[in-house]
Amino acid sequence: MADATPVLAVEGLRKSFGPNEVLKGIDLKVGAGERIAILGSSGSGKSTFLRCINFMETPSAGRIELDGAPIGTQGRDGVLTAKSGELRRLRTRVGMIFQQFNLFPHMTVLENVMEGPVTVKGMKREEARAKAQDYLKRVGLAEKADQYPQRLSGGQQQRVAIARALAMEPEILLFDEPTSSLDPELVGEVLDVILGLSQEGRTMLLVTHELGFAYHFATRVLFLHEGRIHEQGTPDEVLKNPREERTQAFLRRFSAFHF
Ligand SMILES: Nc1ncnc2c1ncn2[C@@H]1O[C@H](COP(=O)(O)OP(=O)(O)O)[C@@H](O)[C@H]1O
Ligand SMILES: [Mg+2]
């Protein structure tokens, strides 16, 4: 991997909201097939980081490259702006899954999964429909194709959201706390789907508080603190033998109760 161009390279990424600097210079190179778990306290900038990678937030400074090609141009103020063509390219190559599913309520499950390929990629509806069926099957929901999202459980809705992201055939998948809004008994079915994807060698960045899952899922773990990567390493290094006091304190809060 040493010589290969990273699939994603982030350099000196900063993001401020007014006077509040949330990301304070993030550098990250992600190789093909890497699976990165991102941990950190609420407010540490995890969501903002993922949202900047796919330009749902405009980075205040820094550089983002996909396969060695920069996305966006830095203005004199440092702010990165992407042209609509660049954004389209980005949206076909980076898929994102949110805590709150964000499915279109007025569309059936199948239409939700077809939407991106048809509107962003200009795919013919018949082809998009066939692909959507395949991806729904992949997440175990082929029989729900004609339902509306609100008839589905949270776990099912999140699996539809994953199928919708997969239908764009992205190189990179970003997950922002994909199980945080689910009832505990529905978490497993979503994590199973994500683990299945990880076995296909996909490149993924996952924000999660499911530390046990992160341990099994990730090739690398990042601990974000106050807008910086405070510590990173293998799951064993960061989750079992963290070097930094902040990381240790964060992890302790998750293991306060043993029985
Ligand atoms: N759109 C926004 N406008 C203003 N402040 C924001 C916005 N999004 C996030 N923030 C602020 O940025 C900080 C980091 O938020 P976030 O990235 O959501 O953290 P995390 O996902 O780690 O909990 C918080 O202080 C939050 O209030
Ligand atoms: Mg968040």
C-alpha cells in the first residue's frame, strides 16, 4: 500500500461555523480496502468531518483528493469550493449513510434505491430497477421493494439506506453512527450488513459508539478530540492499549459496568 495512491487523501482540513472552529487541521490518507472506525465524544467533530469529505459542508481550508485528483478549488480565503461537475463525480464515488436514514418518504423502497442511479448517473429506469432489486436482496429486503419507508422498522429502513448508497456503486462508503437511532434489538441486523460489506474489501469510514463492533470491523481506529485526530492505530492499539489519557478516559466511560 505504501506506494499506491490513496483512495482518499485529506490534508489540513479545517471547518469553522462562524467563530467556532470545529475541525482544526485533519490529515488522513485512506488506502483501498481500509476500514476506518472513528470514535470520539459528542461534539468532537466526527459528523462534520464526514460531511466535509462529501462536501455536504464546505471545508474552510485544506485539500481533499479522490484517487489523487483534488475535489474543489481553494479560494483566496482558503475555502474549498467544488463545481457542480466535481460534486457529481464525488457523489457517485462517495456514498453516505446517516443516523436518521434520510429515505424519501413519498417514494417506495425500490424507488428510493433507484433514485441516485437515475438522477445522478442518468441510468435508464429499467436498468436502475434491476440493480435496485439486486441491492435490496443483498441487504435482505427484496420483499419490501414496493413498501413505503414508514411501514418498515428502523433497522429495515437503515438497510434500505445502505442499499441506496450501494446502488451508486461508490468506491468509498461513509457511515455516520448508522445504528445510534435504532432500538437495541435492531442494531445487530444493520451491523451484520456492514460487516458483510467489509468482507468484500470495500473502503469504509464509520463513526460509531459500538466499540466491540469497531474492534472487529476496523483495520484502523481514529480517536477524534476537539477537531483533531488525537490518536490512531490498529484496533488493538487504540481500543485495548490506548496511549493517550483522553482516549483512555473516553474508553473507560464505555466499560464502566461489567457483570
Ligand atoms: N451546521 C452547523 N452549524 C453550526 N455549528 C455546527 C453545525 N454542525 C455542527 N456544528 C457544531 O460543530 C461541533 C461538532 O459537531 P459534530 O461534527 O456534529 O460532532 P459529533 O458528530 O462528533 O458529535 C458542535 O459544536 C456542533 O454544534
Ligand atoms: Mg455526529
